[in-house]
Amino acid sequence: MRKLSKRELEFIDIDLERYRTINNKINSRRQELIHNKKYDYRDSIMGRGNKPSNPTENTIIRIEEDLTLRNLEAFKLLVETLMTRLIDVDLTIFKIRFLKENATWDDVAEELNKSNIYINRRRQIIAQEFEELKGF
């Protein structure tokens, strides 16, 4: 595998930082779809073909067909797969950096009592694994 540039690592960091709040984003999106005002009561009562429809079924269909929600869930699955593939040391580094709020790479090195060079080497490995899973 090729070594990722500093800029690529920063983009991966930004991407992985989204994981901390992914459950909130998924739940918020589901609530938006359930309580969306754009689908008024007439859609629930008569449907679009002037025949009675089931409001619960319509909500489920909206949730299942929503691309934003599917992308959020796919990202969550991707990161969870990444975490299962990491060795214990890398998983610990990942959790400190991406699950703690406002943790930096320097904080990770300090907390684990390791050098910045060691942490950056492990960061490269985590990022490369993530890129491999994404298919890049």
C-alpha cells in the first residue's frame, strides 16, 4: 500500500470524526421522514391514486427509499467494519481519537504514553485500512 499524504490523512480524519455523532444523525433523519410536513394528511387518507392508503406503510416506504438515510447507515456500517478489522492497539487509538470529543493526535500520544511518530505510523495504518474498505 502507498503512504497517504498529510492532506489525505486530514480528509480521512474529518470523515471518521463524523462517526461520533452518526447515531444522532440517523435518528434525526428518521424523525424528519416520519414527521415530514411535506406529506400531508391527504396522502395518508387517499393516497396519490385516489384510493385509500396506509400512513404507516407510506412512512416505512419513505424511510426505506431515503438516500440520505441509506448513506448514513452505510457509513456507520463501514466504520464498524473498520473497527472489527483493527488490531487492539489501533482500535484503542481509534476510540481515543474519534470517539472522545475534541481529542487530537497529540492527546492520543499523551494518553497512551507513546511517541508522536508511533501514533502517526498507527494513524497511517488505520487510514489505509479505511481507504481499502471504501474501495479506493
